[in-house]
Amino acid sequence: MRPVKLRFSGLRSYRSDAEIDFADLDLFAIIGDTGAGKSTIIEALCLALYGKKSWSGGISTTDLIADGQDVMRIELEFVADDHPWKVTRARQRNGSSPVDKLESLDRSAPNVDQSRPVTDKIEELIGLNLQQFTRAVVMPQGRFDELLQATETERNKILASILGHGDLEAVQREARNIRDVVAPRADVLQGARSQLPADPTAARDAARMAVDDAEARRAFLAERSGRLAEPAGRASALAAALPTLAAALAAVPAFSVDPAAEVTGLATRCGELEVQLTDARRRAETERTRVSSCDSEITEALAGFSDRDVVLTTKLRLDEAARDLPGDLSHLADAERVVAELEADPPSPTVDPELAVELSEATAKRTTAEAALQTAHHDVAAARASWENLVQARSDEATAAAAATELDADEAAKAETAATSQREVERCAGLVERARTAVSHAEQANRVAAIAGDHRPGDDCPVCSQELPEGFHVAGAADLDAIKLELADLVGAHRNADAAARAAVADHVAAVERASNASRRQADASQAVTATLERAESLGVDTSAETEDEALHRLLTEVSASQALVDAAAEAERVARSALDGAEGERKHRVESYQQELARARSAVAAAEERVARHTQRCEGLPLRWAPSDSDRLDAEMLAAIAGRLDDTLVEIDRLSGERDEAQAAVVAAESDASRIAAEMTEHVVRPAERSVRSTVDHVAAVAAACRTANSAAAALEVDAIDVPGTAGLPADVTPSAIPTLPPAVAAVLERATSALDSARDLAQRARVAHDDAAAAVTAALDATDCASAGELHTALSLAENHLERRRDEFDAIDAQATEAEAIDAKLAVVVPLRENLDVLVASLANRQFVDHLLNLREAELLAEASRRLRDISGDRFAFAPEFGVVSTASGQVRSPDALSGGERFQASLALALALVEIASRGGGRLDAVFVDEGFGSLDANALDDALDALGKVAGGGKMVALISHLRSVAEYVDTVIHVSRDDVLGSSLTLLTEGERDALLSDDMQAGLTT
């Protein structure tokens, strides 16, 4: 991982935007005074990548937001695995709407949102979690020795992550997954291959040879079958036709009676019977004319009536109407008079209108009173709710006031605790600084003592070569180990005090937040009391009362008064409604009695009108000839006259009916004679003629069948066919009118049939001779075929064709199997070695021995590289021993990191970090940058030069190295310098110095005497 560009704002002392472009940087320094904001750059990197602080200070990051700012925002562009990424994180002081977003700038992967998924993806890309990052990539201020202090397990985890050894486990899993997919497919392919020919080429050649043999056999039999086809066909056709032809000729019947002579006699008898039948039919037609004449006269007499019974029924009904009509007209007149009198004097339809007015006024008063009562109830309900809200608001105000008082006291106590803790931190810091000065002085004294050795006054100075003055003596060596031990104790005490102070500050911040919230809640409660009080008073509530009944007394009194008014108005409405209902009841009774009497009178009128109409309708239904001339003046005398006329008509109809019956009897007698003559014609003339015609037709049909059979033999002989005789000229149906034409027609048909029969007999004799010749030709064609007949030859040819088809199908199947086998063999050539290789790979990675072996090799390589770099940095004074102890090259003594001085521990930590970067580079790992925050102050001038020289070599190898320090001498060694400054109002800012600005900065330090 290599940073490309870092942008942040609102972080710690950085109130405005700050940006560092790492793209063209290799070795550079970030220089600034203590507290200027240098270490915040490390914090920004950790927040961007992991969303967490670089130090243990709780999960919340709101305490990192700059004073006076509400938002903290960090953006980091970086390269991991040769792909560019951009991560953005932002936090609000109130904790709302956090931003966590990871973008793939080359779109090689999907973007990621939300804190945990973003952090997980970055850990996957970098290969390090936050703890490992602060040990391997950055060396934070005061914690630069964490990688040195790490256990073997922790170092191995860092090595495995950086060098990608964890990918080996993924390789094992992937190899196992691929093997689990490949192995079943290989088994299926091998199973399928076992069902196919072992030698596909040989199987295909054998099948092709079998096809060739079958084709040769079929071709030979097809040639012989072609030679046999013509004579065999002729012999077969004649053999089939000859028996049938003989049978057909034998089936032609002979005549026992000459059909032509028989039909001649029948034609003579047919003429005689035709004369008799004509006379009988003429007599029947004459009598039918008499019957028709009588029917016409009867219809004329009915004059519109359908028959005699209708005339009789109508005459009887008219007699009844003439008798009853006078009485029914009198009853109708009486009923009409009564109806007229009732309709002239109807009862009144309405009641007294004053009663309705009184009811309407009473209803309006009752409605008004009820609306007033409802309003009073609503006012009481609203006032009661307002009173309850007021009581609750006063209770909430008291509770909030008590809580605010309690939390204010707690906040004051927490503030005092935080101040005390901070004073303790400052005291410990002073002690640590004095102890470090003592260590430095002791180390300098020891070096001087070692250099001076046994020198005496007058000797040359080992430093400047001048003569040592009189009185010179070598100071005694200081107890450096005791002083360092005291420094370690003070550093531990300072760390503990700092942790306690941070915890106390966090508690105080939380207490301030709680007290502020409580104060806001108290203010909100007071405002709620005021608003609720105003609302209650506007609703008429007595807010000075002690109880609810006292507070609502006036409103409840108004409700009682409204209820009394509603009751009085309802009673008045009831009295008015009762009076109106009584008057309406009396009116309805009078109307009902009148309507009943009027209905009875009208019913009597309708009954009388119905009876009179029934008498009148008897004349309305009469035919026009019988209807009266003036129906409006119809009376009993007129009805009696019509009935007399109908009686005369009945007498005339009876006379005409007798004459018609006599003529109908004569028609029946004549038709009986005609039927008898026609039956004799059918029985003694037509049916014998039909039998003669049928025997003629049967004889001709037998001859025609023999001719058709003979014609099948004629086709085989290739001679002209015989004309088949027919029955043309004979009638389809034998009727009396057709009988005179039968004698010549029958004679002509029989003559044609006799000629055709003679031709058929001659053709049969010729066919027998031709059949014998064809049979001899067939016998000659069957030689050398192993077949006794043409049928056997055809069967053999069919079998040969079927055999050839089977051989071709077998070849196609074997060819397909061979093709499939060749394809499977090609797949198995790939799959089987792949499965075997996967089995070996999975077995090799089945346990951790291989991975552990690689880690042991890498750890040994790391130890050797770290030891080499420590020798360079320490001037060959120290190196690393096994288990990462530090060994003195002079004495061979091995010391743990805890026993080292501050400078020695920084040198060892720096050497280990640089070695880790180098090992990662060799193994294609993921470390391309290292950040060193402070620690240089513990080095003397020579050690500082050695350390900076070693860092320069790393940067020269293509890695990025960032040096963060308050020492301006670091800037003297490095060309690229970023200066961090801080303003009490504007906060911290970053400036990339030009060469002139860098030189000016160093010159100012030298003039001020600050450069060491």
C-alpha cells in the first residue's frame, strides 16, 4: 500500500482544509514545533483507513473534531495491488449522518459503503488491521517500539498478512473446491469411456467392411430379380386370371324360357287392362264434382260461420240475451246515480295547519337547547384535558429541575477530577523530561570517560589534540543503568497518569453533556407549563384551584343549566306532536270510510256495465251478414229477429248435407273398381315383365364378368380387350307404359351378350398356352440363386436390403461411439492429470507445516535484514539475536527491548521496521511506505546521521519514507520538507517548503541556537 493524496479538515487542530500530495515523494520530512499538529497526519491516515483512532481512547471519534467545527472529514487516495482507491470518512459532532465510502478509481471493483464493510475491504487490500498497521507501517509518537515489543505470534501474523501467506490457505481451499468439481466429472467421463470401444479405429474399419459385403450381396440378387421380373409377372398374372376366367365362363346361366317371347304376350294383356282402368277413373271424377258443388252451397248458407254447430250455439245465446237485457240496463242506471252523489260531497283532505306550526316551533327550540348542551360538554372536556396537561407539566417541571441540580453537581465534581488528573500528567511529564536529560548527561559522561581513559594533565586531548591543562582529571562513570531504570519507571507513571487524565476528561465531557441536556429539559418543561397555563385559562379553567372539580366548577354549572333547558324543550315538543297526531288520525278515519263507500258504488256500476256489455258482445262477434245495422240502438226485439234468421239457415244446411253424402258414396264405388283393375295390371302384367327383364340383366352381368376376367388375361397377353356387353335400351323401371317397348330392347341386349361370350371363350384358350411359355422362362432365370421360386428370390432380395440397412445402422452407431470415445479421450487427457495434480496440491497444503516453514524462513530473513540495518544505524554497536533480542557486538550480551535506553530502543525499532519493508518488497508484499513519528530526539548527532542515512537508502529503493519530528536537524538532511505551523485562531496548516524556504528555516534555527 502506498498513499497518493491525503485531504482532511476539522481534525484536531486543523480547522480548515489541509492536503498532502504523496505522488512524487520518496523521502520527506514533516517538521514543526511540539503541538503544531504533526502527529495528526498519522491520525488522519488511521481514521481514513480504519475509521478508528491510532490510540486507545474509546470508540467515539467526536473528541477528535476541531474546536469550533461541527464536521470532521478525511479523504485518502492510495494504491493497493496496482489499483487506485479513494476512501472518504466524515463524522458530525452530534453523531448524525456519518460518511464511510470506498471508491475504485479505475472501476476494477465495486464501490463499498458503510463503516464496517469499508474497513473490512481495506484490511483485505492492505493485509493489515489497525494494530498491525501502527506497528508495521507507522511508528506513532511514544509507541514506536510496538513492533519490537510484539510477540512472535503477533510478528508472524504481520508477516503473513504483508507477504500474502494467508493466500496459501485460500489456494488450498480453492484447490479442494476445484478438485471436488473435477473428480466427479473425471469419474463420469471414465465410466462413459468404459462403455465405448477400446479401439475406435479398428471398430470403425470392421463395421465398414460388413457394409461393403452386404452391398455386394444385395446388388447380385437385384440383378437376378430384374431378369425374372417380366416372365414372372406374366406367368403370375395369367396364373391368377385363368382359374377365375374358367369359373366366370362356367357361371354364365342358360334360359329356360325365351325372355323376348314372354314380354311380347304381356304387352297384349297390358293394352286390354288400360281401357278398363280409364273408364273407372272417369266415373269417380264425375261424382267428386257433385260433392264439391254441395260443399260450395253449404259454405254460402253459413255466410261467415265455420260450421252448423256454431250457428246453433249463436242462436241459443241470442235468445238468452233478448230475455235478460232490460233488467240489466235498469240496475246500471241506479248504480251510476249513487256514484255521482258520493263524488259530489268528498271529506276534507287536511288537518288544522296551526297544529303543525306549533310542532315546528317546539322542535326548533329543542334543537337549539341540545346544541348549547353539546357545546357546554365539549368545553368541559377540553378544559378537563387542559387541566390534566397543566398538572402533568408542573410535575415534569419539578422533576427536570431536580435532575438538573443533581447533574450540575456531578459535572462540577467531574471537572475537578479532570483538572487534578491533568495536573498529575504535567507533573509526571516534567519528571520524565528531567530523567531523560539525566540519561543524556550520564551517557555523555560515560563517553567522555571512555575516550579520556588514563589521560593526565599535559597529555594531548583525544578530541582536539591540544595539551590538557593542569588540574585535569577524568570524571567518574555514572550509574547509567540505574538512571535508565528510574526513567522507565517515570515513563510508566506518566503513561498511567495520561490514561487516567484521558478517562477523567472523557467522564467530564459526558457529565457536561448530561448536565446540558438536563438544563435544556428543565427549560423545555418551564415553557410547557407556561403554554399549558395560558391554554387552560383561555378555556375558562380556574388555574389557582387545588382540585379538578374546583377548577371546572363554573363550566359544570353551565352544563347543568343547559340540560334543564333541553328537558323543558323536549316536553313541549312531545305535547305539540301528540295534538297533531290526534287530528291526523280523525282525518284518516273519515277519508277511509268515504273511500270504502265510493268503492262499493263503483263496483256495482262496473258489474252492471259488464252484464250489459256481455249482451252487446254477442252481436259484435256475428259475421257481417248477420250483424245488426245499428249496434248503438240494440234492444231485445232486434236480438230476437236475428235468432229467427239463424233458425231458417239451419234447415237449409241440413238439406244440402244429405245430397253431398249420396254423391260421396258414388265416388267410393268408382275408385274401388279402379284399384281392382290396377292391382290386376301389377300382378299379372308388370311383375312377370320385371322377372323377364331381371333374368336378361343377370345373364348379361354374368357374361360381362367373364369378359372382364378375360380382359385381365388379354393385358398379360398384350392383345386387344373384349368389349364388355351392357343393358343399354332396357328401362330402369318396368311400368305399364314401358311394357310395349320391351320386346325389341330385350332381343338386342341378348344378341350383344352372346357375341361377347364367344370371344371370351376363345381368349381363355390362348391364355393357357402363354402361361406355359412364361413358366419355362422363370425356371431358367432362377438358376444359381438358391431360390425355388420368384417369391423366394424377392424374399431373399428384401432380406439382403434389410441386412444392408442394419449393417449401415451398425456402422453409424459404431462411428458415433468411436467419435464420442475420441472426444472423451481428449478430455481425459486434461482432466485426469489435473485431478492428480490437485490431489498432490491439497495434500501438500493439508496442514500448516508448509506455511509455518515459509513463515520461519521469512522470520529468519527478517531477523538477518533487521540485524544488518541495526548495525548500520548503531555504528556496528548492536545487532539482533534470535527471538529478536538485541545483542551488543562488543560484549555479546543479549538484552530484551525493555532493558534498552530510549535511543537504543528507537534504533532497534527503526531497524526492524525498515527490515520489514525490505522483506515485504522481496516477497512481493504490500508495504510501500513507512511513517516514523518522533523518536529522533533520543539519538545523538552521530546516531541521528546513521538513522537518517539508513532511511534514505530505503527511500532510494522505491519506497516512501516519511520522517515526522520537531528537530529541525532532520530537515537539514532531507530535501523535501513539509512545515507544520499552528495559529491560535486559524489552527494548524501545512506548507511544502521550497529549497530557499527550507534553508531559511534552518538558518533561523541556527541563529536562535536551537539546532543540536
